[in-house]
Amino acid sequence: MNMPERQHTDGGRVLDNNNTRALIIFLVIGLIAGWLASWIVGGGGLLTYLVSGVLGAFVGGYLFSALKISLPIRNVWVSQIITSTVGAIIVVIVARLIAG
């Protein structure tokens, strides 16, 4: 059986097709989560949706992990969107509290 050769990086391309696809999916999930969060707590704007959703993905993921919350949803995309939306809601509320 032939083993694939190990690829050496020379500082060239950083993102290959899999990484690019994962980044796009992450951004789309963040955009959906930001839109849902703004629909729940108010706010608007495409950039606002994206920023709050992406930050919410990290906050929600950390929070659910720290509290050992596991959603009983089989669909991984829906689970990630819900987790990101919860985090985005928290991000929006905290941002409003800080901004006054």
C-alpha cells in the first residue's frame, strides 16, 4: 500500500480547499446566528450580524462547554447555530450594557 508523501509547507498557501470551506461555513453559521440574535434582542446590519454571530460562536461554545450543556439535537448544523445564537445574544446584551 502506497502512503501519501508528507507535504512540506514553505510559507505559501495558508488555506487549502478544506480550510476555505470550513471558514466559509463558520462565517455563514455566524451570520445566521447573528441574524437570529438580532431578531430576538433587536439590532441590525449585515456586519453587525456577522460580528455578533462569530463572537457568539466562541462565547456560546465556551459557555456550553464550561456548563457541560449538550444539546439533544442530532443535526450538527442546527446545534452549532443554536449554540452560536445563544452566544450572540449574550454578546449583544453585554455590548449594550458596556455602551450604556
